Amino acid sequence: MYHLLTDSAIDLPYQTLIDNHVDFVSMHVDINGQEYTDDLEHHFDLNHFYQQIANGVMPSTAQINIGQFVEFFKPYIEAKTPILYLGFSSGLSGTFNNAQQARKMLLAEHPDAQIYLVDSLAACCGEGLMLLDAIDKKAAGMKIDELAKWFTDNRLRYRQWFTVDDLNYLYHGGRVSRASATVGSLLHIKPVMDVDTDGHLRVVKKARSRRKSLEALAASTFETIENHENPRIIIATSHADDAAKIVRDHILSSIPNARILIEHIGPTIASHTGLGCVAVFSLGNEDRH
């Protein structure tokens, strides 16, 4: 039997991974010169982190290095357990490339090891939604090579729509230009963004109010979702629960039987979005382009 692995950028609850026997490797966040481990709120105090952002702190993040991946994968390789690692988008971090380098190093020592890596080309609960689907497909009996191929072939169908309340954090993280952040803030523009085919962030719409940006998230999800009967949808937010519930209610008005989870955006992603981010993740009816 093979083992599913991932990283803490998925922003699912710690207990969900424990209950489904999924191990994860942690990203790290620097806050005022002190490094913290993003452990899916197992020990990390996310509410305190949100408060620090509210007080003006600009955190930074560090990618998972090659050595961490070697140590993460090694126990499974030595136990001759096949592994499939679903990783944070290579378009947003060098983390996945480091996982590839670690795989090469381990295969040099253990040439028969089965180490499958899938670049999710997703972030936050987009990656998380893929992991939940992977858990289901594994439980249904899909073999490890088939599962790796399915996600490689279908990863662009996972749709990721989000909006932020403060463009300065995206600017600080290098995701938007200074000019875009300044003009957007002055004009109270709320961007609606998604993730492109290379796993990079991009602006697809510009709303002139917070309310309209939230409505756009729900509308975009409805327009692109594959299953209109009872789809699994995740809404993630960084300290904007009321806004997340507004989006949820808009979606339920169009898809009453949708199975909607509302999750918190963890420190790795929230370091780049700031407070007030709301994101919606679903499986789409076609590849994003």
C-alpha cells in the first residue's frame, strides 16, 4: 500500500490529515526575525498571527529546502513504501523543484524506490481539495501510478478564485506591482484573481466594491464548476468569516446541495494575502486557460 504526502500550504485542518493517514512537511514563516513552523494549527497560533498582521506586521516565508524533503521522504523509502507527494504550485514557490531534487538524490541511493511527485499548480485549499480527492480515489482502489497520472492530467480543472482586501500584501510578496497596489487602493478596486496554467496568480476581473468582488467569486464558481448537483467546494479565508459566509450563501442559492467547507488560510498563504482574503476552490468543467 502506498502513502500520500503533502505540505502545509494545503490549509486543511491538522486532524483531517491525521484521520486520513496523510503526512505533511511544513513551510516556515518569519515574523519580525523569528522563524515559526506552519503546522496546520497543531501548535501554531493562527489567531495571534492574524492579530500581528492587523497590527502591521509583514511576515515573509521560506520554501522547503532539499534537505527537509530528503528527511521527509527517507523513512518511507527505507521502509520500501511507495509515496505520492502532492506539492505546492511550482509557479508560486521553489518548493516543488526542491522536492524533485530530493527525489533524484534518494533514487541514486535507492533506485527501486517508488517516489511520485505531482505539482498541484495550486495553492491553499486548491491543493487541499486535490488532496481530499486523492484520499477518496486511493480509498476506492486507484493505484499510485494511476493516481499520479490522473492528477497530472486533470490538475488544471481545479478552479481557484479569490479576492483580497489589501493589495499591499500581494505587492510585498512580489505578486503584483507597486503601481497596481497603489492605484487599486486609491480607487478601492477589489481584484478577482485566479491561478493560470503555470500556477501563477493573475487578475481576471476588477470589482469596484467588496460586495461585488464576493459576488464575483460565487458567480465564477457557478459558471465553471463541473458538478451542479452536490459538488465539494472549499471556501478559505484569512480572518473574514462573515465575507466567506456571504460567498457560501450566494453559492448555495444556485447550488443548494453543494458540500461547502469553510477553512482558515494558514500563515504561509496569509503572509502574501494579508487579512480579508476570501478564496473559493472547486473542480471545474474544463481546464483553466
